[in-house]
Amino acid sequence: MSAPPLFIVACDRSGTTMLRLILDRSPDIAIPTESMILVDVANVRARYGALDSDAAFDRLAADVWRHPKVREWRLPGGPPRRAGRTGDAAYRAALEAPFRAYAAVHGKPGWGDKTPFYVAHVAEIKRVFPEARVLNLVRDGRDVALSLLRVPFGPANVWAAAHTWRAAVEAGERAAARYGEDVMTVRYEDLVADPAAVVPAICAFAGIAYEPAMLAIEESAAERLARGQEGWFQALFAGINAGSVGRWRGEMSPAQRATFAAVAGDALRRHGYDVPDDGRPPPVPDVAWLAHNWTVKLWHFTALHVVRNRGREVPHLIRRRLAGRSRRG
């Protein structure tokens, strides 16, 4: 019997790719690159109806199979048949099929998912996969901010990064409160400080076997990362280490530290992070931070998603944004 599905969630740049490479080396589970299908299909689920016909199921299964993220997995064959399933059972079968196919390619009995974005969608994970285990990774938000500011998909300033990190951490806290023992929260700093103790505990939670060789992520092939993103994760090939822990102390100015703490200081303290008194943040109006953030993000969006990725994910990105606004409204 295979382990229950495992979902790794977090704020982006919290170490989820490192953790995915570690756990993917277990003999019991295969974890592909990010999926996004759970949210993207949920945003348009009404179009498929009750899934009580082969035609309706085939439309859903085909849409899942050709999702831009799933196509990156280079799966053989095609989507499954309905096999008499309807409603929630059919919906689950269509969403689970590419994960099962990926695990089969790699000779593993179980599968997992590493999509940080799902930290705000744990309820949807549990609705589709009630037995799923959720691993919530938390990293010092100031180190996360430094990392986010270096990639083309993140916020553009420390103020926006603090809001992004706080929202993700609070979503993880709500999930842990709601789903209890099915959610495990791990600090990145604890993981890299003592992986030989933390990883076996994670494996016990996930119901998968632990082997010491799992910690040798420097032996992982570069193609295990998403195509075009190898440059974002160069540090992984030096193995598990604490070299990036606390970088904010030397790389953030007092004004940046104060700005971050003003937005997310309480969340930092709840997770055991030191918050020194760096004085008051500079008197920059929120609207100025917001305008700067969205101006830069629009440029990055155009360069990354419209030009480099040729618009393949743009419809999904727009629906995610609209769905997020609808939930907040």
C-alpha cells in the first residue's frame, strides 16, 4: 500500500525545492516540479459538470494532461478513461492521473506535490484528497525576502515581500489549526541545521521510508529542476547547508529590517525568529510601495510569462488573480 499523497507548501523561496529533492530520493514517493492544477482546475470546475459522461470526463482529463505545468513532466501515454466514475471520484481520478503516471515512470508506488502556492489552498487539497498529508515549510521571512527580490516572479520591494510572506505564514497557521495532525510545520533553519534528525521525522509523518542517502541532494541531476529555472537554484548543488541562514543581518539595511518588522514582526516572533529593534521604518506611504511593486511586477510578468514562456500560462495566471480577489471580496 502506497503512502498518502504528500503536499509541500510554503511561501515561495522557503526551501521547498530543496525539500522536494530530499524526499524524492525516498524509494516510496516521486515528486515532480510544481503542478498548479489543483487550483487552476478548481477555478473552472463548473464547466465540466457532474462528470457523469465519458465526454465530460475526457474534457477534464485532457485539460489536466495538457496543463503547461504537467506538460513539463514529459509523461508517456495519455490521460485516463472514466471507468464508470462520476462526481468527486471522477474529479479526483483526473487530477491524480498525471502524478500516478509520473511516479510510475520513476518506479515509485506513491506521489507527492511541491507547489508553494497551495499554502493558501489546503482546504481544496483536503477536499479532493482527504487523506493527504501537508508539509508546511516556514523560513525566516527576511531571508525569504532577499531571495524573492532576486527572482522575476516575486515581489519588487521589502514592504511587498513582507506582506507576501506574512500572508503565506498565516495561511499555513490556519491550515494547521484546522487539520491538526495532517499538517506538519517545519522551520527551514531547523531542517538545514540537523537534516539527519529532521528528515526522518518528516518521513515518519509522510508515511515513507527514510534512507541516509536521501540527504545527498548534490547528487541530483539538474533536469530534476523545472526547465529554465536551473539558475535560480544553483546553491542546491552544494548540498544541504546553512550558508543562507541569517543573510538578512548583513544584507538588509536597518530601514529594510524595520520595514519588514513593521509589516510581519508578529509572525516572525510566533515562529521563533529574533526581531531586533531597528527603529521606525521610513515614512513611505503604502500606496507608493504598492505602485512600485506592481510596476516592476508588470515588467517581470511581461518578460517571463509573455515573452519567455510565450503566454502558455497567462490564462491560468489571470484566473488565479481573479479568483483570489473574489475570495478576499
